[in-house]
Amino acid sequence: MPLPADLRSAERDAQQALQAALAQQENGRWTAEFRFEGLKLLPLALRWLQTRLEEPDPGLLLLPDAGAAALARRDAPDLATRISTLREERERQKGGSPCNGLLIAVGPDPSDYELMQEVCEAHPGSVLMLNGRLEDAAVGIGSVARERRKGFISTWSSAYTLQPLAGGALQHCLPADWEIYRQDPDGYRLVATAQERPDSEAIGTALDPGGSGGLAAGLKAVDRFLGALQS
């Protein structure tokens, strides 16, 4: 599918991808990524929650902390009862009154890893992680990181990804494959597809059609370096 023309078009694509994901697996763990610097994530998340109000169980928007949740309730008072935090939902789960609908976790980071894992493992329905980053660069090398990748992190699947690249863009929108676009003088051109998320080597090769090896070789070198450190 073509790249979206703007953020709102990307949101619509992502919402369609989420519907495809939920139809595919009712209790799945899905990710949606809009990897743009300076993107204000809260307004996007609130718009997503608004679109779900017609569902039998709209679910909850889960923010990392009480301050972010309070800001969201202030900005969208009509959605206040559907806005919470990871910790509050975990307490409801322990108390026997959890949300059974879709949980949209907004921007969890490595410090939220254990709490995210507890909430997800106790939740009977689907979870969408919006611009999450659960891997910590500080523990990215060694046994802890390997166990995390084999465990909780490996249970997540991509519903939607839109990520600018140097000289191109990466897109994934269920049920379509992953797509790599190269930025040419006349616009973006689809140059490669893949069933799984392409690594830096595949991306570098797709974006370096002349065979000069500059971009591809640089990305391959980084991959080899990281692979050696993690072995």
C-alpha cells in the first residue's frame, strides 16, 4: 500500500491495521509505531480512544504515570473514565475488577517493563502498545537482555509501523507485508517487501540500488558489531 500523505492518513491506516490484528487474534499483544521525532503522542492516543467509544467495550488508555493520566483527563474530560495508568490497572486486576477490553498502553519505556509484563499476563483481552520501548540499552548486552527477548518481548507482534529512514521509509500495515520505500527525486518508491521486519542489512541493500555499498556496508558493520557483543 502507498505511504500515507500525512499523520491523519497514517492514523487511519493504523486503525484499520489494528482492526485486522484484533480479527486475527482476540487476545493478542500488538504494537503500533509512529517513529517521528517531536511527535506529540497524547493527542494521537486520545483520538484513537475516541474512535473506540462505539465498541461494546472501548477498553482503557493506560499512561505510564499519574501525571500523564491527569493531563490526558484534563485535555479530554469526556474520556476521563477511560483513562488510567499501568499501576492503577494492575491494582484493579489484583482486586478482581479489571478491564476486559482493549488496553492501549502509551509510550511504556524500560522502567515500565515489569509492570507491563504483570498487566499483560493478567489481562484476558488484547493489548496495543503505542510507541513502546521496553528494551533497555543499558542491559542490551548479556543474559538479561537475551532472556527478555526470548520471553515477554517476543510475544509482541506488529500491527502498524511507520518509520522514516535515511533516504527512505519503513512501513508495515496489517494484513500487508513489511515495505521498504526509497526516496527518489520524484518521490518515494517501493523497493522491497518482507514477511518479517527487515533488519538493517536488508534495509541498507534495498536503499542502495547502485551497489556502492556505502549505506549497506555501514549497517552490516553495525549488525556484526552488535552480534559479536551479544554472543
